[in-house]
Amino acid sequence: MASEKNGGSYRDMLGEILTKREYEEMVKGYDILGNIAILDIPKSLRKKEKKIADIIMKIHPSVKTVMAKAGAISGKLRIRGFRHVAGEKNKIATYRENNCVFKFDITRTFFSNRLSFERKRIVDLVKDKEKVLVLFSGVGPFSVEIAKAHPGCKVVGVELNKYASKAAEENVVLNKVTNVKCINADVRKATSKLKNSADRMIVPMPTASLGFLDEISVYAKKRAVVHLYSFGAAETVFADIADRLGKHAKANDYNIQIISKRVVGSYSSREIEVVIDYIIKK
Ligand SMILES: C[S@@+](CC[C@H](N)C(=O)[O-])C[C@H]1O[C@@H](n2cnc3c(N)ncnc32)[C@H](O)[C@@H]1O
């Protein structure tokens, strides 16, 4: 949920318009992408969403538009629908994160501000002069943040969504970085150019990243660090991923060394998102 600048006043103000039961239903709250707030509102509270939106705009004067999530993230391009709830009818977010700014249409691409900690974590791990490959790069948050913090690095982002890839190119310009190349392509089809190219690879596609182990191993240099994001069952996810990575390495004649494991977020009591950092040694 977005931070509350006025020390819990969102909760206090919500308490004034919601019953105790409604208040408990409003658990997921909202996210703020710069000028746009995104409400996650249960059906039962739709009748009060405009009042909730007014409270958010009052607490956060920089929010000019409130949209509500309409459906789940779906499809290859990981896009979700939104409904306009209040304020200006604008779908373009201008969002600042880790010293960078990103502009994009929230209805045409995936974007999650909940990954900002991960992006900073990776930026801090990158070493100058590395060749960094961001697979599934979206509107460029990983690519641009790495490139800005490490001008000596060469960063390549690969993204299938034509709109997102174009927005990434614009975000490269917006952030005045010159060391990012955006490729609008399917990760599976970019093979020949990217072969043995990466010192470090970021794989932020938690629904499907384990289906791309062939590409990851082909794009890695003789030694490369990989940050792989995946969903899985809370009790077994780390062991399951380690098993898949180990089997793929053995079958394809390379070695792996897992260097860290971290829970990124939990989306239900059963499924969590994790990141595994590992080294490929060919
Ligand atoms: C979960 S999003 C991550 C986006 C971005 N890295 C971020 O953090 O905002 C996954 C992205 O992968 C893209 N994608 C899905 N399948 C792909 C493929 N086969 N090749 C390249 N990109 C793909 C989607 O369009 C989507 O933008």
C-alpha cells in the first residue's frame, strides 16, 4: 500500500465512511504511480469508491487521477484492465523511482512499483563495465536504473510488447542515459545476437521464467550472474527452483551456484514470488 504522509489519516478518514466490516474488506488498499493512484477495491465497496478516491486525492495532492483495478493481470503481455474512478481522465503515469523517472500508459503495459526495492537491490549488485541483459524488460525500469547508476555498463532490454518497448526507448531519453539498447522481440527469437553476451541477466517474468532456461544459458557468458523471479508454493518454491536449475544445468553441460534466495512478495496464502540469484559457469 502507498505510504501515508499524514500518519494514518487515510485509515482515520476511511473509518468515517466505512463500516467496520467494509473497512476490513478494504485490505489491499492502493498504489501510487506518481500522478495516478490505483485502487484495489472489492465489488462490495464499489458504491463507496468515489469517496475513497476523494480521500486519496486529499491526502496525496500529487495524485490527479484515481483508477481501479478491473480484473487480473493476464496474457503474455501481463496487462490488466482499469476503470476510471475520479479526477482527470488520464492513463499516462509519470512515476519516479530510485532517482529515475518513467512515463507510460498504465493500460498498455505491465508495471509494478512494488518491485522498486528489488530494482535498487540489483542496481547495488551490478559492477561497472558489466554487460547486463534484462529479459522481459517492460518500460525499462531495471534497464534504466542500472544504466543511470553505472554509466560504464552496457545494458540491453528485450521486450515483446511493442508499446512497452517504445515507452522504454522514451524513458531512456527522459533519463538521459545513453548506455541502454531496447530490443522489441520475443526472448526466444533474439538468440543469435545475444549468444554469450551477458555478464549479468535479470529475468523478471515470475509466471514463466523457468520456461526460458535454454535462452538464459545461451545468452550467458562463460560466467554470468542471473537474477530469476518466479512464483511458487510457499513451502517448496526454493527447493523446486533449485531442482529445475540443477537438472537443466546437468542436461546442458554447465554448472550453477545459487548465491541468494529472497521472498519478493506474497499474493495469496499459498503462492509467493521469489528471486533466486545464481551463477552460471560454462
Ligand atoms: C512481469 S512483466 C515485467 C516487466 C518489467 N521488467 C517491470 O519490472 O516492470 C513481464 C514482461 O515480459 C513481457 N514478455 C512476455 N513474454 C515475452 C517474451 N516471450 N519475450 C519478451 N518479452 C516478453 C511482457 O510483455 C511484460 O512486459
